[in-house]
Amino acid sequence: MGWGRAKWFKRYSVGIFLFLWLGCSKFHSPLERIGCVPVFQKSASVTPLWAVGTSTDILSEHLKSCFSSHIFVYPTKQLWNTIELDSISFFSYRVRYARQLHLDWLITVSFDSFSSCIAWRGYHFDRDGREKFSFHVNTPIGVWQGAVSSVIDTLAKYEKWPHSCAFQIPKQGVSFWETYGKAVIGHWQEKWDVADSAFQKVLAIEPQWEKPALARIEVLLQLAKHASVFPEAYFYAEADTLLHALETKQYSDYRVPWFRGKWYLQQERWHAAEISLISAYHQCPQEPLLWMDISRLHPSRFRKLGFSDRISIYQKVLKMVPTHEEAWISLTEAFLHQGRLEAVEDACKKWLSIFPRSLDAWFTLAKVFALRNDFLRLAEIYQQLIEWYPQQPEVYYNLGVLYFQSHRFSEAEAFFLQALERKGNPDAYYYLGLIYEHFHQPEKAIQAYRKRIAVRQSRSDRYAEQARVRLQSLLTQREST
């Protein structure tokens, strides 16, 4: 090679290598992405609902078990909240979802009313989202092991994946699986009380089955966040009992230390949470929902895992699970905190491309326009939201907050009152108290603060405590005059 060519090669070879590597990596993920989707009319009768829910859940669990080193199974709960479940049987919808969610495989599970069977349909897509292979299997309700085995064998044969899968499906009757299906669907729908009650019944019959135990722990942690009838300590104690049983039998599933970490996180026991979450990460580093919990640790704690900051974690989660609304909320809040309004606007546009009517996305975009004092765009957003959700109190409440923050108190008052007419966020009473103080109307402010205090939600209710402090100040002023 001549000197000129050698010099040129030395200068540009690294750049060419990076270009080729990055270009190839864009189209070749290390894991095949599989989405398992329950398909039915939302008005469907109860029987196919529970049967489809049970079938989808069992399939997802066994796909993870059999092909953990080859695939990423898209969280079914995320698909439930995103996909129009009664439209997925149409070719155009399948292609759209495959492209939008970067899926390599889409497996639908539906109830065939003609044959009274569960229909399993698999569709394989290329990197451009074009459908290139499909299969279908029909099985009677309750024949879970044979159906799942057939689907797994088909995938393994087509993809040439080695697998050895031990099926752990209890041999129970229809009433057991109906209860299990109701629990699964209650979990997807975030009807935590329904899910908890059903999982308890399942575990009363099959106390050694780890899958419902893990699911109930997750449900209990959600119930602890929103404790109303029972104190949150009750739910933590119930979750602790289940976790201790799994830890004692040394059940080797990464969700055990993960959920133990969540248990610590919710009680702000940070060091213990760090130990458990890092243990779970080392067992399953490719779980994006686990990354979200890791993001709640102090940056010095998660940097040792290779995450530079919280924003990088949220972006990584959204690359794997673009339908994760909590990650979108966290990402845009982090950008807002840094004053990066253009980044917030760009993120909201991507967010809205997946959830065109997401209230959280529109509220966040409205914050950007409010900070820019662009009240024309702000009004356009809320006019559209009020048209879409005329009875949604959060629309009026959030609009009140934005106008309050912009010192447009008369408009803010009107929207807070409309939110309360629709039984909206009681924090509106606190804001009304501040507005009435600004308008030098102390008696109306006192009434507003008292109403907010009357609906105190917990000991750590910040707005109720602030209302109490301001109420005391106003009463002291009234007594001194």
C-alpha cells in the first residue's frame, strides 16, 4: 500500500468502522422483541375474557423462561393500555403496531366463538415492519400446556433457537383458571382490589405456585401506594410475608430481589433497596421496568451499573418500551427541571405519536407553552382537551394550575371551581385559598383551606399541611383585628 493510501486509511478507518457498526446496530437488536396480545371485544362475555387473559399470561411467562437469552417479551400490561385490542386482527393494524413498537414477533391470543377454542396466531416481521411469516394454532380452553408447547416449538424451529422449558402449569379445573384469569385482567386494568382478591383465592388452592405469589406482591405494593380502607402497613406486611416465603425456598427468579427492592423503596429504606435492586439487575440486566426502579436511587448508587444519569435511564427504558408512560412523564419532568424546553417539546411529540390523547403528554406540552407565555397555543390545547374530555376534572384542574403559575388568577379561579364541580383534585381548594388571599377575601380563603384540610389524604399530605399553616395565619390575623 502506497504512503498516500496508508495515510488516508489511517485517518478514516476508525470513522468507517464506527459508521458501519452504528448503521448495522440500528437494524440488528441483540434480542428478538415479542409482543403477546390478548384480542377480544371489550364488551365480550366473561368466559372468553378470562380464558384469553389466562392464555396470554401463561404464554408470556413461558416464552421468558424458554428463550430468556434470545428474546425480550414486551410487557403485556403495556400492550393492553396501547393497542386497540379488537382491531389487531386486521393486517394494517398489525403492521402499524409492529413498526411503532419495534416488534419482531406479534402473537395474538383470541377466543374463537365458532369452535369455542383459543386461537393462537403468530406474525413475524422484518426490520421494516413487513409481515413475512405467520402461524396459527387452535386449542380447547384449558389445554394450556399443549398450546404453549406448540407455539414455543414453532418459534424455536423457525428461529433455530435452542430451548429447554419445564412447564409449571397446575392441573386444575375451569373455576380455578377463571379466577386466575380475572386476577390477571384485574392487574392489567389496574383494578388492584379485584386482582388482590382473585390472587388470594388462587394461592389458597395452589400455595406453592410462585407465579401468582409474585403477581400478588406487585399488586400489594400498588395497594400500599393508594391505601384507603386498610393502612399501608397492612399491605407491606402481606407483601413481606410472600417475599419471605419465596426467599426462604430460594426461588431463583430476578423478580424476588426486584420486588424486595421495590418494597424497600416505597418505605424509603434506600441502602437496603440498593442491595436488592442491584442483585436483581445482575440476574436480569435487560429488564427495563427494573431500570425505572433503579432510577429512584441516588445517582452515585446506579452509576456503578453503567447508567450516567436518570435521563439516560428513562431514554433507555423508552427505547425498549416506548409505551411506558411513567418513563415519558419522568423524562419530560427531568428536562423541565433543567429548563430544556425544546427537549420537552420534542419528547412530547414522540409521546403523542404513540398516545395521541394522553392527558399527561398534553398537560406537559401545555407547561412548555405556559413557560414561553404562549397563551394562544395553550388555549388551543385546552380547548381540544375540553372537547375530548368535557367531564374530565383533571383538564380543568391542570389548566387552573397553569394560569395560577402565570399569575392569571381570575381565569385560574374559574377553572379550579369547574374542576371541583366535577369532583376533581381537592388540591384545588388550596389554590383557591391562595387566590382569595391575593384578592383580599380572607373569609373565602378560610373556607377554602378548611375544605382542603377536611379531605386530608395521609399524614404526609403536603397540601393539607400547607393549608393548615395558612389557615392558622389567617385566623390569627382575624383575632388581632
